[in-house]
Amino acid sequence: MASQDRMAIPVGDLFRGWGRVLTGYCPSISIEITRECPLHCPGCYAYTPERFHSRGSMQSMPEYRGQALIDGVLALVREHRPLHVSIVGGEPLMRMRELDVMLPRLTEAGVAVRVVTSAVREIPACWSRLDGLSFAVSVDGLEADHNARRAPATYDTVLHNIQGHSVILHCVVTGQMARRPGYFDEFLAFWSERPEVLRVWFSLYTPQIGEHTPEVLSPKERAGVLEALAALRPRFPKVELPDAVIAGYLEPPASPRECVFARWVPAFAADLVTRITPCQLGGDPDCLQCGCMPAAGLKSLGDYRLLGLLPVRSVARASTALGETTRRWRRDGTRDRGVSEV
Ligand code: SF4
Ligand code: SF4
């Protein structure tokens, strides 16, 4: 699961969760349930030591299995009471047996769950019956590019493993894709026809500060990609790329402090304790080149002025502060009930 694919969180759900923020909880959390991944994508950032700052690399982090993992994830959800949980990795399907227990527990408790995966393993048919469970499947562009990067999770494997499910197809646009004319037309012609694909999402590659790799898009390439994707929307209605998200991509948050998404969606590493900061990407991401879909959507909404006066971003910041105070009071006083059904 590409380190940038984990940003697959619905913006609408985050705003619906505003009340959660006011009471000191989070609308959404992201949990890396394992550090294991059978793929070896070139340039994978997930395993670099910088990602966790001075706290060591992902490989050096303890992780849980079996009942300990199930209990740990459910305890995190009870503590933070999110409306939405993203289950990410590594590759989350490496913990199939644990997911088989925890997914019904979470969805039955009313928590919306999204498993973000490379679909390197077959998604069990019985999971399609769980209300509130969805899948974001990562695809790295056209077949030749994807297969070269993601084997053994090739196009054929993905198509086989998502059979019987409705998934969101998520592609992180890189500079290499942006430089090839007609790339997204071809990509969408293939995936839009698949009955298993419910929607198609596009994020843009977000570099670390000072990164100069072929994946990074220049400002001109970035604008060109967004124009091309916007123009493709009428022909490929499965593309979900609202104008608000495009506006956010064109003018991302200036820093993590300005990023409502980073504040509202804590990401936990495989030890189920370490918070990945400043956002799910970790390290020192270049916010001015951010291509994270929910961050872009919330940035646009954040710039919107409530009653024509206060930017939503300021209200969100004040809400977070108020929520943190509420949380402190709660900790100091009586313990209130969490999502105890989980
Ligand atoms: S799928 Fe695995 S190897 Fe590839 S980018 Fe994601 S975590 Fe890294
Ligand atoms: S704006 Fe910065 S902090 Fe927010 S998601 Fe993008 S890279 Fe992360």
C-alpha cells in the first residue's frame, strides 16, 4: 500500500465529524495495522527512517498479531471514538485473520471502515456483506507502469482479487504520468469499464521538502494534470474530483499548522502508539506541493468564510483547541463512555 495512498478518506465524513472535534475526539483515525508488505515498490517512502523522525524506522517498530492486534485496534477506536477508520499498512491484507474478526466488530458498532490495499490478496467474499466497509485499491497508473512497480500485485492480480466487491480505485499521480500525453484518458478507459470500480480518485504525489525525484510534478505539470482530469469528468463519471478538491490542489495548505486534515486525522504506526506526524505521510512533507485529496478538500472548505466573516479554518482551529480542553477535563474528571460496543 503506497505510503501516499493512505490519504483515502472522504472529505464529507470529516466535516460531518466536526461535532466530534468539539468534544475532544477525532472524526477519523488511520491505523497502520502492520509494517509488513510483500511489495517492493521503487522509492517506497514508508520504510525510510526519516518518516518517523528520530523514533527509528518502520521495520524497527514493534507490531502486534492475533488477539493482541485485534484488542489494540479496538482499544484505539474506543479511545478516539472516530466516525471513520482507515486501516492501512504496510499491506493490511497481510493480517487477514485479524481483519476477519475486527472488521465486523467495528462496522457493527457503526464505525465506517476503509481498508486501503494493493489487493495483493483476494478480498474475502463475506466482507462485501459488512455495512460500512469500503476498500480503496491502489493502482500506479497504466498496466505496464503499475506491473513494473507493484508486482506481484499486477493488474491481473488486482482484477482477480477485487471480484465481487465494489471498490474505490485510487491513483497517486506522479511526474512520469503527467509527462505522457493522453495518460489519464487511457487509464480511465480501462478502469471505468470495470463493474467492480465504484469510483476513481486521484491524488498528486507529495514530495518531502527538498525532494527532486522524477515523481515530483512541476507547478506547470500539476496544473496540466488537473485541467486534463477536470475535462475527463463528463466522459468518465466514476471520477470523483470535486472542484473544491481541485482548488485545494492548486493552493494547498502552507504548512501542517494550516492543514485541517493533519489536525483532525491522527495516524498511528504499527506499534499502535506512535503518532505519525505531521500527517500520515510522516517526515517533512512539502505542504506547498501537497497532493492529498482530503487535505485539499478541507483546505478549500477551510478558506470558505462562515457567514462571510470567519474562515472555516479558524473555526476548525478553535474547535480543536476547545476539544482538547474538553478532553483534558474528561481525563481529569469522570471517564465518559467510549464506543463501548466495539
Ligand atoms: S505497497 Fe508496500 S512497498 Fe509499495 S509503497 Fe506501499 S508500503 Fe511501500
Ligand atoms: S498539507 Fe502538509 S500536513 Fe497537510 S496533508 Fe499535505 S503534506 Fe500533510
